[in-house]
Amino acid sequence: MEMKLTSLLAAQARKPATRDQISQALYNRRWNPEDRSIDTVVGRLRHKVEGAIGGPAPLKSVHGVGYVFSAPIRVVGAAQG
């Protein structure tokens, strides 16, 4: 799940992904405000990123919208053009 979320947020390039977009990408269903599964996946991803980089994860909440990567995204191993 964390990899799907990472791919979605990276593809958005600093544009917030709505909770509905995330729910569709991860679970193939519309978001339900009572469902906390997105928050759980985001929390796990933040924990992993913070451990890897030794600081706060650049994964930010956007109140009333969803989540966004707030740092530049660099694809490792991509062809340079």
C-alpha cells in the first residue's frame, strides 16, 4: 500500500491528492469519512520515510483535501535527458 501511495503522490508533483483519489488508488473504492485506513497507510509511510532520511517526512496533510509531498521528487535511475 505504501508504494502505491508513494507513486500517486510522486505523480502529482506537489499537487495535493484528495482522499478520494487515494482511496480509489489504494482500495478501488470511494472515500468514506468514517474510514481511517488512509490515515493508517500515511502514518506507516511517514514512519518509514522519517527513519530513512533521519528527519521529518515531506508528506504533509492538506486540511480538508488530502496529502501532498512537499519536497522535490527525484526519480533515481531515470534516464537523464
